[in-house]
Amino acid sequence: MSLIKEFNLQLYSLRELTRNGFSDVLKRVAEVGYTGVEFAGYGNLTAGQMSGLLEENGLKSISSHVPLERLINALDEELSYNRQIGTQAIVVPYYPVETVHDVEILAEQLAPIAKAVRSAGFAFGYHNHAHEFAKSEDGIALLDLLMQLTDPQDVVLELDVYWATYAGVDVLEYIQKQKDRIRLLHLKQIADFESKRCVDLDEGVLDFGAIVRKGLETGVQHFILEQEEFAVSPYQSIEKGYKHIMNL
């Protein structure tokens, strides 16, 4: 029996394939066994078209990665689209913070957007890379500072375990540390601590059994595979990833 009942896929993993359309891609994703997807763009499909494809394949829209600039300039449009496709969370995928001042600016920008997104019925989150773990002069990680400067009721954290490990962070300790904020977890494997390559989930050093258990213990709601590099093909990688997690 698997540790989790449902596993989701960040569609950025199949970015080269979605350029030719979403229909065949979503069909294959569902056939592998995934029950939900996380968007990183909509391929010029209308919300009605995308909703139809999701329903046709028995998939849910767990979340959408939406650049901050897009949320600033076209928030109502994004909320309308995602409401129509049944999305549960809106997530900012990246922001180039380097200093405490950068984090303060980001927190100020996120605050009104987060409240608007939550008022519209979605969760709102931030997805990390490695650079947010740089330390301030006071020794606090920039990502921790962002969590301190944002309302925990408004902004959750989508922790990417690969990028956290890339930055030298102990993932299990960090999940415990931010247990009140991490509600989505990106499962992505790192080959080793030297090359830091992204590899298939069953090939690297991260113990996903321990990570998933810790996530369940601390209130993670959605586990999501994101694959950035492929040994053979994107489809083979997402199939291996699904089997690895669901056989834990």
C-alpha cells in the first residue's frame, strides 16, 4: 500500500511536448496514473478547452505556477482562468531575491495579491529555488525571512526538495522547521552533492520515503513531481517517478 493515494505532475516536466498541444500529453499523464497536474502555462487553450481536457482524462488542476509580473498585471484574468479549470492553488514560481531589501520588496508585493487570491477561493504560495537559502547578515535564510514577513494565513510554501538540497539544506529538518507553511512539496531527485544533477527519482541520494512521511506528518497536502532533466525521455522519467513514489 502506497504512502500517498494521489500523486501529481508539474507539467513543466513535459514542456517540450506541450508545445505541440495538451491533448496527447494529458492523456499520457493520466495513463501513467497521475491524478493531478500543476500548470506552468496553458498552451494558448481557453479555460473551457483546458477544463474539458482535464475532465476527459480524470485529472485535477492542483495548482498553477504564475509569474509575479503576470499576477501584478493580469490578476483577474488569471483568477478567472484558474477558477474555470478548478485550480486549488496559485504559486509564484520564481523571484530573484539576493538581499534583505529584495525580500522586503517581494513581501510587500505578495501581500495584496495573496489576499486577493485567497478571497477568490484559492490557496497562494511561493516556490523556492536555491538562491533563497542565502543568508542575510543576521544569519537568517532569505526564504525564512520571506516567511516571517508574510502572513502565514495568506502565503504557503511549495518546497522544492531538489533546490533545497542543492543549497546545502537538510530537507527533513527544513520541512519540520517550516511545518506550518509547507503545504505543497516538489519531489525532485539530486544525483549527488558534487554534480548536483537532476536525475530520475529512483537514482539519487534523497530518501523519498522519509521525505513523504515527514510531509504527511507535517501537513503537506499535495506531492508533485517536477523533472528537469531526462536520462532517456520525459515520459520514461515521469513513469519511473510515479512508480517509485507509489511503491513506497
